[in-house]
Amino acid sequence: MENIFIGNPQVVTFFKKILEEKSLVSTYLFSGPDSVGKKYFASLIAKSLLCKNEKLFGCNECTACHKIDKKIHPDFWIYEPENLMITIDQIRTLIQRLKLKPSESTYSIHIIDAVETMRIEAANAFLKITEEPPPFALILLITTVPDLLPATVRSRCFRIKFNRISCDEIYALLLQSKIPENKAHLMAHWADGSLAKALAMNFEHYSKLRATALQILLNMNRNLQSKNFPETLPPVFKRDRSAIEKLKEDFTLLTFFLSDLLRECLNAKTNAGIIHNYDIADEIKKLAQAVDINTLFFFMKLIEEVKEEYTVYHQNPLLLVQKLVINSVRA
């Protein structure tokens, strides 16, 4: 079966060329949004080099391709964060493995995921690898935030930028998977450029969270108009442990819907683009009519602030939602 990689055709074309020309360098840095296929594509590069049938991006039939899929190939290694970081011990292990020649192929391939989590001592040890890498080594670094890597590490890598996958490409694949057109349209938009997110999406759960986000925005506008905190928030926001834990699981997605619906309001207000959430277009247009453009931008700023407070400072998500509604009176 042929490997299929959706999106980022410029990356595919680039690697096809250098694999055919056998002009690989020792270290690449794959950067870009989460869940756009960076690690999967790294495994396809590994298959290209280790495949017994020497097929570009692998044949998926030989023992080498099967071993890579099962992560048991002796010349193929993946390093993932332990306790939220790539440790100095993992880098030391990598260094020891690089001293050994490949046992079943001509390459030794090492993928380091979430490489931005390396602490300074691990990064310093890694730099020593890049000074004189063995000729058989290929190291593929993967990150969503390359700027968190030390400049010295970035400068030693050939950087490959992955972009979000287009909505049309995701939509087409969902249709091939027999998803109804009306659902596929919304799912492709909600996936926010991530094929993995689209394929794993629970449509009903996403729909409920979007309804919650819309209710929050309506409450923000209601609070803006009345200048006092509304008596009720959406029913999901109860002061009990289970509700707060559930909100923690969904908070990132909830803030996505908040931002997305505000962008849709701007589109409706300025006629700048179509409304992707077509099934609630009337509600979006009503909200857009009720709020001026400056207030919409202010709401967007508030949402970015609570996203940062949640991501960086791990604030209680229930309190952050309440903060959104309360602070809306400052618009």
C-alpha cells in the first residue's frame, strides 16, 4: 500500500529531490503547527532510507517497513519527552547509539520529538553530536515552537517549515472517508489545519463546545450592555470538581471556538469572507450586528489573555471563563 501524505507539497517535493540525489545533510529541524504530520513524515523519510525494496517513502510490505511501524527496527529510534522534557540521559543514549554502525541498513535514524523541551545541559550535549556526526547518521528534530530552541542548536540544523493543511484538502479526504458533506465542511474548518484532529474528531462533542462558546460570547455582550455580571453562565460551568476537570480537558478547544466565532462575526460585519459555521450563520450575524468592531477586537484580546493564563500559569478554567464575561464591561 502506498504511503499518502496530505498537505505541505513543498516539503514532499524537496525530500523527493534530495533522496533521489542522495544529498541528505545530517540534521533537519521540522517545525510547524501541531498535528500536521511532522513526525509521520519523519517516519516516511526513515522508510525511504531503510526500506528493503528501496521505495520512496517505503513500500509498507518489507520487514524493514513493518519494523519501523512497530518501532522495533534496530537502526530507527524515536526520543520523546520524559516527564515533559528531553533529558540529558536521552541525549547520552543517542550519543552511545551513534557510536554503533547500522546493523540492518546503511543509515542510523534518530527522531527527537518536542525537541524544544531540551534543557540547557541536554542541548549542550546535543551540540557535540552536530559537530562531527557519523556519515551514516540522520537526525530529525521536531518542534512546534522552534524559537524555544537555543540559537546554537537551530543554526546547526537544516530547517524545514510545515504549514497548516488546507481546509479543502482535509474536506476532500473526509469525503473519501464517507463523511456526509455538511459534517465534512464543518469538521474541515474546525480541524484548524490538522488532519489528525479531523480524523479523530467527535462531531457531537465539538458541536456542544461550539454552542457553549457561542453562549459565552452572548453573555459577554449581555454583560457589556447591562454593565453587571449575568446571573447565569452556560450550564457546563458548575462549581464542582468534575465539571472543572472536564473544562480543563476542553479549555483549549473552547478558546479555539471563541476565537473562531469572533472571526466569523468580523467576516459577517465587514463582508470580508464566508461564514464557515454555516449552520449557525443567523446567530453569528445577530451577534455581529449587536457588537461594534472595536468591541470584537477587544473580546479577541481578552480571549488571548485567558489562553495565556491557562497555558503558562495553569489558572482555574472556570475562573478564566468568568473573567472573560466580567471583563467584557471594559470594552
